[in-house]
Amino acid sequence: MKKIFLSLFILSSVIAFSQASVCGQFHRKYCVVETKKGDKDGWMYNAQSKSGLFNQGQTSKIRCVIYKGMDYRVNVCCETALGDKLNYKIFDARTSELLYDNATAQNEPIFEFQSTSTRQLIIEVSVPNGATSADKHKPMDAACVGLLIEHKVTERQGFSQY
């Protein structure tokens, strides 16, 4: 009896681990913005970036911290099985104020902004229901979605103070 429970435990652990790692680093591979060769624009990977397995119609939220004096670039991407129109919104975590909605920008996957204060944000990603524009048929039920967050120090503008 102990062997059966141990076998079931090991099997369920392997299944859970394999499902968790299906999309593990999806954002690092597929959400990267192409840069010209030799172009060093200074964007650095932010460890708050995530990937996950999403179903059609699913919405998920992530909390992240942004810091004063930094520029940020948010990039959301997914497997084509879910279509090419991901929706995401950025809210102030303290006030719940909507700061950005990519639906007002033709579902643009990339958003760059400058932080004037240190604060927490909530990024809400939604995968719509429906057919993909490429396949013209009902897409798979689940696919990988990546949220890549990058940052760099804001460049000084205007006169410098001495």
C-alpha cells in the first residue's frame, strides 16, 4: 500500500512539474524586442517578468514594483494558437487607478513609460475568446503567454545641475 501511495505521489509530482515548466521561460525567448546589431539601448531584463499557461478567456494579474528614475518597457506575447490580440491593463496597486489599457492603442503588445515615483503596479493580462486571425478556426484551448518587463536608468534631459 505504501508503494502505491509513493508511486502516485511521484507520478503526480512529475506531472505537476512538467505542466509548470511548459511555459517556464517563454517570455525570455519570444517576447524579446529585436535590436539592430551593435545597438546597445541599455534595456535590462527585470526579474518580475513571468510566463504562464493561459486558456481562452482567462485573466491573470501580477503585482510588480517600479522605481523612480527608471524607464520601463512591458511586452506581452503569446503563442499564435491564442491569436494575436492580447489585452493588458496597468493599474496603480494602491489606488486601483487605470494607468494604461492597450485596447486603446490597437492592442499594441509593447508599452514604454518613465517612472516619476517608486510604486507598485498591477498588470492584468487577458486572453480573449475566439478564432485566430491566421487560422480562421477555433484555436487550441490553452497556450503560453509571456510578460517581459525590462528597465533602464532614465537618461538625463535638459541642463544638468551642479
